[in-house]
Amino acid sequence: MAKRQDIYRVLDANINRAREGLRVLEDVARFIFNDRKTTQLLRSCRHDLDQSARKIYPQLIAARDSGDDLGRTFKEPKRKDLLGLTVANFKRVEEAVRVLEEFAKLFGARQGRIFKKIRFNMYQAEKIIVLKGKYK
């Protein structure tokens, strides 16, 4: 059976993964597409994620074990172009937030709903950004 610390470790890794992907996407929307509305949506999601994490920040840091994390040795694929970079980061955020949504339910339904809202905002932002078409 998983210990509480193990669950915090999963949450920490996925909060970091989602936050990092959101920052990349925010910069794509802001600097490449000059899309104020989508930039604000992505920024708002990043801030909502941050607010959720603040409540358990000490537990997240205590559970972190980045020195022994198996993922440190995983190779990252190259990005061939801006579209590949953008899609990869949307998928990174969507998957991480889904993990957060599921694990947060262990602490209560409210937290799960916050992450679900972020996930659906990502689906909408992905549609907007990918259909903008500045990928040539």
C-alpha cells in the first residue's frame, strides 16, 4: 500500500510538470501568437495550479526525491518544429493535470474539481493555439 509520502511525491512531480508545460505554452501564446486572451487563460491556469500546491507545499518538498528519481535518466525527444513543441507541452500539461485530478480525489472531491477545470481549459487553449496555424 502506498504511503502518504509516495502520494505527495506523485503530486509534486505532476505539479512541477504541469507548471513547466504551462509556462512554455504561455510564452508561445504571448510571444509567438500575440494572443492576449489565451495567454491570460494559460496564466490563470498556472496560478490556479500554484494556489492548489501552496496548501501542501511543505509536504510536497518533503516528499521530493529528485536525486533518485528514475525519470532523470529518461531521454527527451527532439522537437522538430514549433507545432511539435506546442503539442508536446499541451499533452504534458493535460496528462499531468489528469494525474493530479485522480490523486487529489484521495484528499477530497473539491481538489479534483479544480484540476478537472484546468484540464478542460487546456483542451480549449490547445484548440485555439493549434488552429492559429503559424507553424510553417
